[in-house]
Amino acid sequence: MTQAYIAAGRPAPEEERQARLQEVDEVIHDFVLAHCPNQRLARIMATLRDSVAWCRNAVIEKVPNAFDPSLEEHVAICKAMRARDAEGAAAAMRDHLIATRDRTLKAMEGRA
């Protein structure tokens, strides 16, 4: 999956590239959720899926190439998970969540 994500970020016509990044973005979220050892957390995240999709779509409308910043963050999460590095995966996920929160707030405030 890491290779698919990296490939999605390679040069291509911009519309195609963004569509590939969005598709793989959904795959990485599914992958992380499927491998979450905390079933309660997994259920909570599954119920938030619609809210996350709404936020993502709102950001996409305001921010050109909205998936570009997540590319490296998602690759870091995938690499840590594949290496079975729980601490590294947790740190990469925390960094991604903080960066995503900051990007979303910026977009919602019209500063994107």
C-alpha cells in the first residue's frame, strides 16, 4: 500500500493525480481503522466517518491540491505500520492529525 500511495503522488495530469491521491487517502484510512487494536476506538472512528468526509470535502473546495500535504504524512504512517513500529505509527498518526486539524481550521477560516 505504501508503494501505491507514493505512486499516486507521482507526476500526472493534475486532475488525475488529485483523484488518485483522494482514492488512496480513503484506502489508508480504511487500513488504519482495520488494524486498530482498540475496538471501542475503531467503532468511534467508524461513526465519525461522515463528519471526516464532510470536512475533507469542505477543505477540497477551498484548497487547491488539498491532498498533497497528507502524502508524506500517510507514507510515514504506512511505513511505521508495515515495520510493526507501534510507537512510530502513533507518532506519525499524531503528527498527521495535528497537521490535518491545522490545515482544516485554516481552510475553514478562509486563510488557505
